Amino acid sequence: MSASEELFARAKERIPGGVNSPVRAFGSVGLTPPFIARGSGSRLWDEDGREYIDFVGSWGPMILGHAHPAVEEAVAQAVRDGLSFGAATRREVEMAEMMCAVVPGLEMVRMVNSGTEAVMSALRLARGFTGRDKIIKFAGCYHGHSDAMLVKAGSGVLTQGLPGSAGVPAGCTKDTLTAIYNDLDSVEQLLLADPEGVAAVIVEPVGANMGVVPPAEGFLAGLRRLCDHYGALLIFDEVITGFRLALGGAQQYFNVRADLVTFGKIIGGGMPVGAYGGRKEIMSMVAPLGSVYQAGTLSGNPVAMAAGLAQLRLLKETLGFYEALNRKADSFFSALEEILQASGRAFCLNRVGSLGCVFFTEKPVWNYEDAQTSDTAAFTEYFRRMLQRGVYLASSQFEAMFLSSAHSPEDLRRTLDAAREALK
Ligand code: KE4
């Protein structure tokens, strides 16, 4: 029995499914998940000493690779001064100033401890600011596990949201409506049905939880126009795209402004951090300044801020960081596309910046329904063969590949060789 198998057996005794987040269980690929002992740069090592080239990067945070010396040193320094005070600290001010300096339209920001919390809080704020109850989301977009966001995907565009999880009362999702990604008419239909009733439209500016699905030309700008016309707030959920596509995130990359933006992942440098923010007029409604309550014992935790600040400073101060990362990713995905073409397989490869995903379908993938035409058995076989060749991909068709500045030309060459073999 391998160390991972032994640990997984023990884990399943005391942790639901043996994991602290479902996707880690490798359920959709039917394998024992490697238990990771350590990471460095682009590499991971499991408890059996097996080495992998990592394209999950903790689902996005590790854009500089694992155990970056500057991030680790900042954490070590912060730890020596104490881990948590439940009091205001200098680093929280520096973090808020740093984010507002580089994210378009961000005048105020509140730190929380996860992307889920950031979205939950932003939705409450949008409802408080507009005095309206309805929220529009998109089938295939994931915004964390707060009740209002756990609606059955695509349960009829005009019907009320039905709970997508046990334990979510119908009342929590009745005001959550589901539109079709890249389909502005499906959004306008919902707005027309209740022109004064929609508080916000929340969207992943790049769908990255149904595999990677780019916004079609004009989609995001169209959402901006519809929200302006109907008085709803536009919320960009940038938990993945924030500080990923560009320093200013998707707002900069696509040049479309949101009213509220949620963050997570990269801003924590690997530590538990989320945030939400926007213009002062809206953020001033958040307690203790305003009447929208939101709180958190470990929000703005000094050690987490130290990690996040160190990572964001490097992203901000490394000249041409995003141009280099996105150029590297573009050439990698283009080479992968050629290998897929040569394999004769039906595939659709979607990529935006350093995010990418291979679907095994002959259809172009522009929304959740398209993504579901992918042959998940073929994906599973591809995943297994890549893992056997030391390439650690997301263990589900409906996730993304994340490239980092730590992926070397050798890493990418080895990965392409593995893909050539795996697709035979
Ligand atoms: P967290 O609560 O997991 O920090 O963030 C929730 C969230 C919100 N918004 C977007 C766009 C997200 O992608 C996420 C979380 N992403 C998943 C990966 N696709 C997290 C991985 C997991 O659930 O373990």
C-alpha cells in the first residue's frame, strides 16, 4: 500500500470523503489522490516521493510557484511577531492600498477569509445598496458555497432558482436566477421579467469552473450596458481572474468596469484570504460604516497579509510579468493544440492568458451546455496517463490548467512530450 493510499484510508475515517474540499478526492477520475508532502517552484512531491509538474497551483493562488523565497521570508518574519491579534494592523492598510492602487475602480476593499465569503458578502452588499433581492448568475459559473449560490445549474432560465445542494432551503435560492453564459438575451429576459427587482448580475469574467470558457466578444460590455439600463450592480467574481490575467485583473484585461469585484486565491499568496471591493459609494454601506453587516475573526490576518503582500508586490514590481507569463502560456497552449490536432481526437482547447483547458468534444465550448458535451471518460483517461507521466492536472474536466512563472521551458517541453504519449 502506498503512503497516499494509507493516508487516504485513514482520512476517510475522520474527514468526509477523506478531503477538506470535494474536488481533491479525485472522485471524477477514480484514483487515490496523491497526498502532497511539499512543493517548490513548479514541482510537487507526494508522500511516496513521486515528483510532479504542477498545473493546479492550489487552484490558482501559486502564480509564482510553490515556496517562493520572498513569500516564505515575509511569512516567517510575520510569524515571529505573533499570528493573530483580532485588531487593526499596518499590513491590512498596506494590502488595501496596494489593491486599490492597481485594480481599476477599486476605491475601498474589505478582507475576508475565502472566495466564498467574498462573494457572499458582495451579494449582501449589492442587495443592501439597491434594496432589491434578485441575483442573476450563470449556469456553469461557480462562486463558492454560500446558500444563494448553490442553485441547480440551468434549471430553466425563467424559473426561480432551485436548491442545487441538500440543506439549502428553497427560500435561499428563490431569488437566484440562472442565465446562459455568453448569451445576453438570456440575461435581458430575466431583467425584463422584473425590471426593478434585480440587485446584481454576478459573473466569472472568464468561466473557469466549467472548464475554461472565454467571454464572447461584447459579452462583458453587454452585461455592463444591461446593468446600467436596469439599475443592477455588475459583480465580477475575480477569485480566479484577479491578479491572474493582468495586475488589474479582468477589468483591465477586457477593459470593462464592474461595480463590485470579489477576490481570493492569488491575493493570499497561498494563505486563506478573500476580499471584495468597489467604489466608496457602495462600500460605505459595509459595517461599521454602514448598515450591511459582515465580520470575521481572522479577516486581514497579519500572516496571511504578509504572504499576500509579498506575492502582489512581486507581481507589481516584476517588469513585464504578465506579458511574459501570458506569452509563455500562449506558446504552450498552441503547441498542445498541434499535438491534439495530430492525435486525431475530437477536442476543443480554450485558453485565456495563463488559464487553459482541453475539452474532448468536436463542438466549440462557449457555455455550460457545450462543456457538458465533452467526453469525460476520454478526459479521465488523458488525466490518468498524464499523472502517470508526472504531470499533475486538475482532476476534473470542469476545472482549469494554471500556468505560473515557475514553469520552465523544460517543464513545458516535458509536459508536451507526455501529452503526445498520453494521446496516442
Ligand atoms: P473559495 O471559497 O474556495 O476560496 O472560493 C470560492 C470561489 C469563488 N469564485 C470562483 C470563481 C472560484 O473559482 C472559487 C473556488 N474555485 C475552486 C476551483 N475551481 C476552488 C477549489 C475547491 O473547491 O477546492
